[in-house]
Amino acid sequence: MNALIRPRTIAVIGASPKRQTLGNVALDNLANYKFAGRVIPVHAEAPEIAGLAAVPAIEALPDDVDVALASVPAAGVADVVRRLDRRGVRTAIVNTAGFSAEQEAELRLLVGSSRILMHGPNCMGLINLSDATPIYTGGITSRIRRGPVALIAQSGSAAISVINSCTAGFSKVVTIGSEYRVTGADYLHWFAVDGETSVIGLVLESIPDADRFADAVDRVHAAGKSMVVLKVGRSATGARATLAHTGALIRNDDAFKGFVERYGIPVVDDYEELIAALEAFAVCRKRPTGGHVALMGISGGETALACDICDEIDLPLSVFSEATGSALRSALPGVPGQNPLDVGQSVGRQAGAALAGMTAVMTADEVGVGIVLQDMQASLPPSSQRNYSGHLGTVAELSRAVDKPIIVISPTAEIMSDRLLAHLEGTGVPPLRGLWPGLAAVKSMVAWAGRRRDPRRLADRKLAAERAGLRQEIAGIRGPLPSKLVGRLLASYGIPVVKSAVARSAAEAVTLAGRIGYPMVAKVMSADVPHRSDVGAVQLGIGSEAGLSAALALIERNVREKVPGAVIDGYEMQEELIDCVQAMVGYQAAPPYGALTIVGSGGVLVELEADKALSLSPVTAAEAGAMLAATRLGKTLGGYRNLIPRTDTAALAGLVSNLSELAADFCDLVPECDLNPVLIRKGSGEVRVVDALFVAGGANQ
């Protein structure tokens, strides 16, 4: 990575002596930045390009080449990389796009087995401003300046948008493209120890290796640096149809949301929020250490709108204590002493009153961050700029007196006045443009400051011998798992099921009914009928032998009519539990993050009601309890309006936790699971799984 980012000798393949190619753009950038190392064009015929001595072939390169920029047609990329590897070139940046499926497969196989560390393809390269090293095939804006921010973007256009709009300075700008070898996580690891970088922004379309990315986030946090992610492509439709109800209840971006929540990664929704977060992290020298947000301004309308946005983005506002309120009312007569503070609401205040009131807010224990709303647009008339200069001078004085972060937000995205900005220069108070982006940036700061490391990684999981054996049995199966195998799988994870028996015929069912007892439930057994209740293949309330015979006959008729050609393997009989609440618990594979576990209200209307909570697998029993609390099911079990007796949810939380462990271990082989219904006995909370669907056919098969 050092050779890739801080090279001393660079080879450029694809520059021309006759026309302007992307390779020539890279040569121009290196010349404009006065790169201190050696640049060697490679060209079969030209002795020199852009005043630089060229070599005729890759094989003629000297021994000390750190990185080669390859800007060649897709058909020739694999050959170039293979020759660079043989020559001993340590790293390569490939900006080529437009590969066929065969060319892509060949290149992926090559870079996975060779020594060369390849960046790209389908990228614009990188700009190392710290060392004046732009290995970059695009034009570079003149407004970019050196600073503490590193940007990692899969999209070159995203990088262009950010560096042309962000007022913070950059240490490195990296466009990573398709990540055949080097990934965003690799750059995160490197930036965690880069002395020129203190803030990292990422614009990502995908995360190839969730474990490595989580490790990199931990490393960045441990180094005392900040980061924020913009994830694009969250609205894409899942490509694979699902058999389980669980799949229908999970959106494309739920797994990513679960991942960033588990590992404490701040996420923004668009470029404006990303830019505001980068500017806030880059300028603000103080970090929130506790408490919530206090809003301060000179306009009641602006502070009210800010409160609305805080509520929408879930940025908690501080509730001022009586002591804080009293201090405010004393310093600023007429204010109610609540959050937000409208300084303009005060009447008859003395000189220095605004500073005294804002100091009372910022020194309150319940406040962790102060947000000052202040119009700073360049278009403000001179009179307004004079008036607002005094207020910003107060903010600057306040920042020197308190040890908590203060953020100034100009409510619109318009360019800000240089005259007003000058009052905040050197104070460590970031001036942000736009009310929504500014508040979203504060949310990122608060989230990152409160982050806690989560040690759970997919690769760390170890299977007991019994479960390893089950994996071997399942590996050859596609489609719904047989009921006996399902029973063993559930038993291995301590998931309780209702008492049941399996009969191969209606006559055998009558004979075995004594094992279950009445009342009972009867269901068809058929791999062709995954959702049995949908076709009338489940009959409830069977109270006698005659009732059982009639129920089985009805099940057979319904299957024959509604699923012609279905093979009936037999019938399953289960004890029927009375006076229970129905839950649905399940999981859905979500590579590369593992699996999402889901819990909510169960029964035949599970998709219609869509009462659910999701989490990345595995979850602890306590986390499962928190998931339950977020659902209507959890509120019902909690005795909402005395609809049912208050019911203990510990057993259900334990079942959810156990299934999430199963999900983490088996989701690659069995990507879908529904336990529906799961019956919860009112009051005691005793749980039993009635119906279990596991659908095999994972990526490894």
C-alpha cells in the first residue's frame, strides 16, 4: 500500500506521443504537481513522451518501479498485469472499464493469484496531495487544497462532486472502482495510520468483505480519527425470488443498515450531508463526550425548524435542567429557559448577556454539543453582516471558554460571507451550509463519539461437531429441508417445537394420533407445498378420530385442486396449544454481511401486517428483547391496554437469539428460514415452534 500511495517511481502505460489519452492526462497531472520522483512512460515506438524518456516495453522497466498506471483497452489488461507481475512491479492502477464477462473472469483470477497489488479497474486513480503525487486520469480542480480529509469513492464522478464542493482540505482522494483486489477496507486500514489524515469519507456502492471492513473501522476509531459513509444503490431490488415470508419483509438495504448500526458507522444520505460531515470533523477540534444537543439562535422560526429536523433525523435534544433554565432566565430576561434558546426573544438584556446565556447552556451537564443557527450568506446586506458580526464574535469567545464542540449552521446552502467566516477562523468552530445537512453532520459527530467496538465477526465462528455434521448433510440439498432434518437442526440450537408425529398415510395418522392427543393440528407433508396454510393444507381444532380422518381427506382434496402434481409424502400432526399469541421468527441471508434475523407478529397475515424488527445475526438475548420491544407484538405481550395478560418475553427473546446463531452458521447453505407461527403462551411466555420452513440452496452449492 505504501508503494501504491507514496511511490517513488511510476510507470505510465497507455500515454501517446501523438494524441491526448488518459495516460497523457496522468502525465500532465504529475508534471503540474511537480512530482518529485521518477516517471517512466512505456511505449513501443516513441523514445519520449511529454519530455520524459520512455522505455519500449514493460520488460525494459527498471527494478525499482513502485506502481504502474495501466490505461489500455480491456482486451489487453490481463496481459499487461501478467507482464508487470513477472517484471516485479509491486502495484498497478488499472482505470480501464468495459470488460466482457470472460475478460473480467480472467482478470479476477489473475489478480487473485499474482503477487501484484492491483487497484481498480474502472477507476480514475488517486490523488495524494500530502506528497504531491496525483496518479489520476481526470482533470483536478484548482480549488482543491491540502488538508486532513481522505476521500475513498468507488465512483470517480462522486469524488469530483465532493472535491469541487467541500471547503475542507484533502490529504488523499482515492477512486477505487471495481475493487478486484484492493478495497475500501484496505485504504481505511492505511489511512488509520497516515499522519496526514484525521478524517475519512467514503462513497461506497458495496462492501466486499464485511469482517475486514469492520476491523478497519475499529482501527480508525482506535487511532482517534473520524469517518463517515455515503452508501449509494440502497434502493436496488433484490435479484433473487424467495420462498420464505421473511424474504418478502426485508428490503435491499436492511442488511447494510444492520451492519452500520452494529459497528457504529455514521451514515449520510447524500453529497451535501457527506460534505457537511467532512467539514465538521475536519474543523472541530473537540468531540462530544456526553449529553445531547442544544440549539441556539436569534430567530424563533429557524430554531423551530431545526427542532423539526432533529426529530425527523433522530438527533436528540437536551432537556434543560431547572438550574440551567434559571441561569438562562437570569442572563436573558424574557426567555423561557428551555431548549432551543432564542436569544432574540430576550428583552432589555445587558451587554454580555448573550454570552452569559450561551455559556450557561454550554456548561450544563445535560448538553454535549452546541449548535448555533446563524445566517451567513454572502448575499446578506452590509447592515446585516455588521449585526451578525457581533453575534459571531460572541460565538468565537464562547468557543474559547468551553471545552465542548460548537457548530455554526447557516440555514441555507448558499455560499457564505468571507467577512462573517473570518470571525470563526482558527476557533475550531465549523461553519456549515444548510440546515438539514448541518444537523445530519452533527448527528454523525455524536454517533461516532459514542461508538463502542463490537467484536462479532463472521469468520470467528466455530462449529461444534454435531453442527458441522449437519452442514455436511445439508450441503447437497436444494429447496425445503425435510422435516426430520429440520427437527434435528432446531434441536441443535435449543429451539423448542410442538409435540408432533409424522404419518405416511391417513390410516397411519389415525394410529399415531394417540402420541399427540386431542385437540391437534394436521398438515400435509410435501416439498411442493412450502406455505401449507395458503392452499388449505393445514387443519386446526381436530378433536377426535373421526375429525382427523375428515381433516386429512380435506387436506388431500385441497392440495390436489390447488397444487396439481404435488407429491404428498404424508401428514404431520401436532399438539394444538390454546390461548396463545402467534409470532413469526426467521432469517434471510444477506451476503456479505451474513444474515438478517427477523421477529414480529405471526400467522397467515404476516406479510400484510408487516410487524417486524430486524438485526444482523447473531444477536444476544438482550438485543433480541430490544427487537421485540420495537414491534406491536412486543407491546401486546407487554400487556398493552390489558388486551392479554402481561407475558414474559424472555423465552421468545431466547428463541430469537438461538435462531440468529443458527442463521450465522448456516445462512450460506440455507439462505431462508421461517418459523411461523411460533406460539407464545399468554402469561408464562412459554414458546413452541409450530411450523418451520428452511430453504437450502446457498452460494456454496
